[in-house]
Amino acid sequence: MDSEADSTSPSVQPQSEIPEVSTNPTTATPESIAVEPSNPPEIPAARFTTNPLTGAAMLEEKLEELTAWATLPNYQLDNDSECALGGLTEYAEAGAMAFHTTNQMKSLLRLPVKRKIDVKRAITVNRQQNAQAVQAFMRGDAANPACISCSKGSGPFPICVTAAGCLRGACASCHYGGEGSRCSFRKPRKFYLISAGDVY
Ligand SMILES: [Zn+2]
Ligand SMILES: [Zn+2]
């Protein structure tokens, strides 16, 4: 029995040598994590503006890009052509954005969209009259019978459309190219001011 006690006691010593090492390797990690958030944000903050057509928020950069597209010189699109920014529908919208501050465009944009843009030939919206004519076509009412010019087949749009209270009564096709004065529907300035009370 004595031999058992003797054999156990020496074996205790090596176990007690196992060190309780208190190196603190974990303290380095929290410090390095804490440093990262204190850096200022490297991603540039996105600048937002208001979409002049919908009133929703949109990227300022996108609005600038669409405005630049709409006002490109010597540029036109037809029903089937498109570019990286879109087709004729998007081009028509871009035109309205580019010239949304003009009084005539403001009046047009108050009307709901009634039809998709549709053209007989390639058009450009890089002039305010043209951009307005496009919106008048999309938001106005089909005239029946058509104005004299449209009934002769003139103008870029397939039907004669007038937008109530806008463009002094001229149709979209005649207003395109700034030739609204040729439209047989256009009202004299005095009469128009009295009847519509709009600002021109
Ligand atoms: Zn017409
Ligand atoms: Zn006309």
C-alpha cells in the first residue's frame, strides 16, 4: 500500500509545471479593429437631385448625363435607333429634363402622358421647341380633322396632336422646328392670352 503513495506523489510535480502563460495576444486585435472606422469614408458621397419629370430623387450625375445627351448637336433618333442611354422614349424624357425650366415645357409637363413617342422620321430634341413638341405629342389630344400642315403630311409626327392650353394652340408637328406659326390651329396672341390666361 505504501508503494502506491510513493508512486503518485512524484507524478504531480511535472503537471504543476504546465505554465499558465498570461501573454495577451488578444489585446492587439481590438485596437486594430477600432482604427478602421475612424478613417474618413473613402467612397465619395452620391449627390442627389430631383427628377424634374417625376419629382423623385435621382443621381445628379445621371441628370447631367441625360441633359448632355439631349443637347448634343447634330444628333437625332428615330423609332428604331438607340444608344447606350436608351431609345427614343428615353431621349424624349431627356429632352424634357434639359428644357424643363421653360414656361411652355412647364405647362406641357402638367399634362399626363397619353401616348408613346412615335415619329415618321428621325428627330432631335436639342432645341427647346423640339423637346416641347415631343411632349405635346405625347400628352396632347389627337385633332380631328388635322391642321392644314399635318393633313398635307408635314411634320415629324404621324398624327396631328394639340395640347390644351399649350403652344398657343399649335399642333406638335407644326411646333417642331419652331414653326408653330404655320399651324392653322394657332391662335392669335391676344385671343390666346384672354382665353387661356396662360403666361407667355
Ligand atoms: Zn397638325
Ligand atoms: Zn399644325
